[in-house]
Amino acid sequence: MFVTTLGTGSPMPDPNRAGPATLVQTAGQNLLFDAGRGVLMRCAGAMVAPAMINAMLLTHLHSDHTTDVNDVITTKWINSFVPTPTIIVGPLGTQRFIDRTLATLEDDISYRVHHHADLTWEPICEVTEVSDGLAYEAEGIKIFAFPTDHAPVHPTVGYRVESEGKVVAIAGDTVPCEGLDRLCKDADLYVQTVIRDDIVKNIPIPRLLDILDYHSSVSQAAQTAAKNNVKTLILTHPVPAPQPGTEGEWIAMAQEHFSGTILLADDLMRVET
Ligand SMILES: [Zn+2]
Ligand SMILES: [Zn+2]
């Protein structure tokens, strides 16, 4: 399996970090986890065209993780030559979110259907809502959803990809919890969105301080990795974005709790397991 951290940013626009999105490539499939700002630009960087995306799995409906869901739907649609559904998996509420997304696209859909004689169908989205259990199955790949804790955002899920004898855990935004432990038990790769609580708590901006209680800190991610016998921990969606030269601090902070391999993700970092 190959894991590419397509976008490693957060809600704050960053010239070097696109919005949260991770690509898992296994058994000939391209599986997209979340679709933040610029996701299709980063897919292009990973040599994955929109039509090649087999499924899009959402961890939660926070805007930074979903801003470009509409772009995936539209661009996959206009690049298809026969009616091809976009397979979408997400927590409860995803169907409503996709219905609303399609409603905002109605004008564009009608322009294109009227302009292109060979485009006779509208975008087709097949949505599966998941909470705990099997979420996706194809080509010997099994993906299981597990409930995570990003309260008050609810519900949220993480995904455990089991394929080719390996396990990749895509956690999304969450604090340590029982569902997260099950999600990443014995995983070869565990991808966790993180914040530096030691930095954020010293910034006197109430709206920033609010993020402390619903994300894993670097230390917590490392503790979760150690507790669950993970082989490699990937820190992604780092908040605040690491200043050049400070990357080692993030790694050292995680090493205090976890003795496996630790990687701090940049956009388009590709890891094989
Ligand atoms: Zn979130
Ligand atoms: Zn986030």
C-alpha cells in the first residue's frame, strides 16, 4: 500500500499546504480520504486524474476537510464518457451534505448538459453513511469505520484500510478514545491530524484556544501509537504549520512517547507499507 498526504493544511490558508486530504493506493484502487482545499491539484501532483478516484471517504463534515468535495464530483463527472457514479462514504449526515452540494451545482450542471451533446446525464453520487463497521469493500480491500471523538462535531469517523496483508489507519480529527484505539490497533501506518498544544495555548486568541479540546496533541498521537502497537506514525494537518527548521521539535516531542518510526507530513509525501 502507498499512502500520500496530499494536503496537510488546516483552515488557515497556507501557500505550501493544501487542505486536509490523504490518498491510499492499493490493489489498483485510488482511495481519497477527505477533500480539502486544492485536493484535485494535489491529486494531479500524485498523477491521479479525477476519473481514477475509486471512492471518496469523509472523516467528518468540517469545512476544511470538505471544501473541494464539489470539485471532485464535478470534475469526475465532466471527465466521464459513460454515466459513472462517484462513490462517497461518510458519517451520518453525509447524504444530506451531498444533496446540498449537488443543489449548489445545479446551474453549472444545466450549463454543461445543455452545451455538450454527449453529456446526457447529471452527476451520480452513491452515498453510504457509516458509523462502526465495514464501510467499503473492493478488490480484496476492506475498509472499516470507527467512531472517533471530535466533540462537539458529531458524528465523526476514522477508517482502517486492510489490504495486501497491511493495515493503514486514517484517523481524522479526534482526541484519544476507545474507537481510535480499535481503529489503529497493530496498524502498519497510523495517520493522525495533530496540533501543538504547547504553542497554541500561549496564543491569546479565544477562537484558536477553542481548538485545544478536540484535536490530538503531538504527545497524545504518540501515546495512541505506542498503546496500540503501531509501526509508523504520520503526523499530518499540523497546527500551527511548522516553521522551517522546527520539524525536529515535532518529531522529538512524539519520540518521548513512541519508539516506532515518526514522520511529519508535507504535501505529497508518499510512504509505502
Ligand atoms: Zn475537524
Ligand atoms: Zn481539521
